[in-house]
Amino acid sequence: MKTILVIDDDRAFLELITEILKAADYLVLDANGAMDGIRIARDYPPDLVLCDIRMPVMNGQDVVRRLREFEFLRETPIVLMTGNADLPDMRAGMDAGADDYIAKPFGTADLLRIVQNHLERADQRRQRAETALQDLKHNLGVMLPRELLTPLHGIIGCASLLSMDADRLSRGDIKEFADNIQQLATELHRLTGNFLLYAKLETAHLSPHPDKDLRIDDVVTTVAHDVAERHKRGGDLVVQVTPATASVSHDHVVKVTDELLDNAFKFSTAGSPVSVRLQTDQNTVQLTIEDQGRGIAPEQLKQLGAYVQLDQRRQEQAGLGLGLAIAFRLAALIGGTVELTSKPGLAVGTRARLTLPASLAAA
């Protein structure tokens, strides 16, 4: 049985709404005023809230804001009840976080229809969230151990050799082992961060927090050199950028660029070029990254998704699917798109293009 909280300072109207909802087989909690309603919602979280706009002490908009402060009420449907003359208040309530409104006076059928619609939508959201969570748990259970154990085994192996043969190793050998441990530990840290970030993208809302007038060209240039050095392929990097500014999240642009470039270096041969181009026109800002690797087959592109690795038996490096999944989702979060094109074959390569619409460009 669904629970509905009704908040109104008009006792007669409150009793009428309560009887209508009870007759429709809902469990009803009635609150005589704003403060009483907030207390009841906090102590007995409902499935839906009906709240009047015009109340003394605290109006409906303020009630909505207070309820949305509780994490467990962030997704609870809130429907405001308002008179026809209260349209400005209704708009303010929607801005505060209400889901819908119903104008007084309203009939029983209208009330029950809007209640049922929002309860069904809330159930659908919960089902989608539960499905995403179950998929995430499955993917983590399947891929997380293998992804993380690869660099971890390397770290343990190097450390074991250092421990057993420390007296016989030269200073150069010791430094080489130490460098290998550092490189593997860095990769392990990066993989762990990717899994945590993807889990957050799948199960929670991330705010993009745009940075005003961000110099995209500076960000791309810095990230490109950092990734090239990480793969010890600074000489393979070719960078061509034009000045470009946009109001987007610095961290998200960094992460998308990093993941696209990391895959370009990871799945191409040392000594082959990896090009980075940043171009602008009247409609878009485009970042294009191309490598000369062996490419990705069309059927593999269709299957590409989180935790999917392409031709794993032929590619020792891990994490292509997860890295690109993060890039796709973060690009969408900042208002852009990522397009991946490739023709499989010898020295054909893959092209990844991040496109940001001109509406994000700074004036």
C-alpha cells in the first residue's frame, strides 16, 4: 500500500482529501501545516507528497526546499495544490523542486489520476535504478578482480624479486624494479578511480559544475603531453590546437580527453603517431584524436560498452570498454558527444571525436 502525505492548513479541505485517498486504498498521513508536514515526512517517509502553496509561517515552496534537503526524499514525487490565481507561486514551487501541480478546485478523478501517474513514474525510476545497480554489481564482480589483479600481480612480483635478491642486484636493477612498481601502482590507482567514477555515474547524479571561460586548448595540450609521457611516447605525439573557450567543467574535460588519449596510445604501436587536433567553427568545438593502431571492427564498435574489452586475447592491455564508457557519459554530462570511428586492418587506426555545441562557447 502506497503512503501519501497531505500538507494543508485548511482542516476541512485536509479531511476531504484524506477521505478521497483512503477510499482509493492509499495509506494517508495528514499534516496540519508546513512544520507538521516536514516532521512527518522526516519520521515517516511517504511515497508521494501533496502540499498546499498558501500556508502561514512557511509556504509550499519552502516546504519543497526543506524536503529536498533530506537525501531519502530527493526522488519522492511532490505535487503542489494551488489556486488558479497562484500561477507565479506554482512556478516558484516547481523551481524549488516540485514535480507537478494541481489547481484548486479539482475533482476526485483529476486528483487520483495525477497521484497514480506520479507513483507509477516513481516506481519506474526505482526499477531502472535497481536494474542499473544490479548490472553494476555484476560487472564489478566479473571485471573488477581481473582488471585490478593484473597490475597488482606485477607489483607483487617485482617486490618479491627485490626482497629475495636485494643483495645480488645492482643499483640499476633496483631502480628498474622500483620504476616498474611505481608505474604499475599508478595504473592500479587509475583503474580504481575509473571503477569508482563509473559506479557514481551509474548510480548517482553528477553535477558538471561548469568553469566559466575555460581555455579548452590549454587543457587539451596539457593532458596530451601528460598521457604521452605516461606511455613513454612523447615523440609520437602530434598536437595542433586553435584557441577555444567554453563554459564547461574543467575536471570532466580533463577526464574525457585523458581516456580518449589513453586508449589511442594503449592500442597503437610505439613509434606510430597519435595526433590531437582542436578546431572550432560557428557551431561546434571539436577535439579529434587519431592513432595508427590496428583499428576496431564494426561489430565490436556496436558491442562497445562498460566493462567490455575488445579482443582481449590479442590485447594484453585492459580497460578499453570502461574508459570509453566513462568518456561517453561525461561528454553527455557536459553537453557534448563522443563519436568513435575505425576501419580494422594494418595501420588503419581509430578516430575519436569529442564535439561540444557552440551554445557552450564563452562569449
